[in-house]
Amino acid sequence: MELEFHQLRMRYTELRITLPGYEARLTASLASEGQHHPVLVVPEAVDAESRSGYVLIDGYRRVQALTLLGRDTVEGVVLPLSESAALLYRHCQESVHPRTALEDGWLLRELIEEHGMTQAELSRQLQRSESWVSRRLSLVQTLPASAQELVRRGRLCGHGAMKYLVPLARAKKSACEALVGRLSTRRTSTREMRQIYECWRRGDSEQRHRVEQHPELFLKAAAALEMSPSASDIPIKDICDDFEIIEAVSRRVRRRIRRCGEPLPLPVIEGWQAAAAAISILVTTMEARTDAGSRDTGGNPAPREGRPGDTSHRAGAEDFAQHGAEGAE
């Protein structure tokens, strides 16, 4: 049947993640070929003071795309189900974009808090274990609301948030909230989240504070280091010369800072923040490389207490990606 947009109740918009690329392609397809698949709705529960309408269960992206195209109607199918049953039915259907674990968690929370279902009921209806239901709910209970909102808007990759922000929030929720607040103006990839989390995890309290307060400076410094030529192309003498330059520049800057008045000028402070981020990356890289080269007298790798997986920056990242976020599935 043909439904007018004013008849639709968009109650479940926040249960879905924004997918900019897919939504742009969908809009183009609807513009050129029209609508092929109907949206799914259920009749709205009405009382004497309410206007009859339909609750949109599936098809939020199609309605959004048609709105952008200036349309005011959409083809829909009315399901003879309650809202909760319809949500569960849609969850069990095949989808072009299967739900992420976060979207599962949002749906489960909605069904428990707004529709009065229990975890045992959800486990039975979805044919999943109760531990699966519990893990998904734990994700949305652990991850700060600010981070979840960035995932919804497509600013943070859902996989990266689950893999790295959830364990960060479990370790120190305030650090996760501070970091997310400073990443809200940019799109951050899973790879960048991994870099940030690894440096935070391995750093001391000062390094962690820098990463929390200046994640964009950290990412710029990391990108600059990655663009450098490989070690095999650089003579050892050049590396040693670079260290001597760093030492000499450090002494010179200290002398000049002592001659500055109080308080320090803002450009000086900003310059230091950028330099500190680069130095932090350099320290982390050297610690990882020197740990990797440590061996006992028998030729076996020396144990690395407190630094699991730190054979190198890359190897540590791969090890954490596989084992470092248990329970964040």
C-alpha cells in the first residue's frame, strides 16, 4: 500500500548506524529506478486522542532517501504483529547490511526497557544464548553515550568502537569520554582507533593524558612517522645523527624557555603539544623495537613483563586486534 510520510511514526531511528556511502547509492538508485522493495510497518496503537498511523519497522534509509528526493509517499507492507514482535521478526531476516553488535545491543535495550521483555525471552525469540544477549547489552551499557552517538552518525566506525573504545571505557571511562569528545569533529577509522588505543594502553600517566587531550595531534604525528622511508633504506649513521640533533635542539629550547616570561605565550604551548605528541610516538616505537631485540644469553627471547605482544609496533597491534578486546564481540 502507498503510505504518506505524515502517517509514519519514526520511533526507531536511533537503532541504526549511518552509512553515508550506501545511503548516497540508495538515493541515486531510487532517483533513477524508483522503489523496488517496500518498507515494513505495523499499525500504531491508538487511543481516543491519537491519530491513526503506522510505526516504521524497516526502511528508515529508504524513507530518508525519498525525503531528500522531495517525495512524500512510500510503498509499504503492514505486518499483522505487535511492535516488539515486528522488531524481532525484522532482526531475524536477511539484510544487505547485517546489524553490528552495537545495533544488536540498541535493539535489545529497546525491547527490554520499552517493551518489557526479559533477557530469557529475547534469547528464546532470537534463538541465541543468554550470554549472547548479555554481551550485547553490556556493550551499550559500557560504551559512553557520546561514543554511541558518534557511531550512529557515522563519525566513528562501529567495529573500531567495539574493538578499542569498549576496553578503554572498561579501563577508564573518563579517558574514553575525553577522547571521544575531542574526536567528534572528524571521522575516525578503525585503524586510527587502534593506534590511539595501543599508545594509551602502553603509555605512562603523562603519555595517556597527552593522547586523551590531543588525539588529532597524535594521529598527525603517527601519520608523519609512517610516511618516513623504511629502516633498511636509512644508514645507521643518519639515525644516530638525527638523535644528536634532537638532543641539541632540546638543550637549545630549554635555554630559550628559561628566558621566556610567565605565563608562556600560547604559540609556545601549542608548539610544545605538537612536539610532545611526536616524541611520545618516537618513545613508544623505540621501546617496542628495543624490547623486540632483547634476548637472554641462551639466544631465546627475553620475557617482556607487562608488555604482552610488544615484539614490534605492528606485531603488537596485530596481537591486540586478536586477543586484546575479549568480551567486546
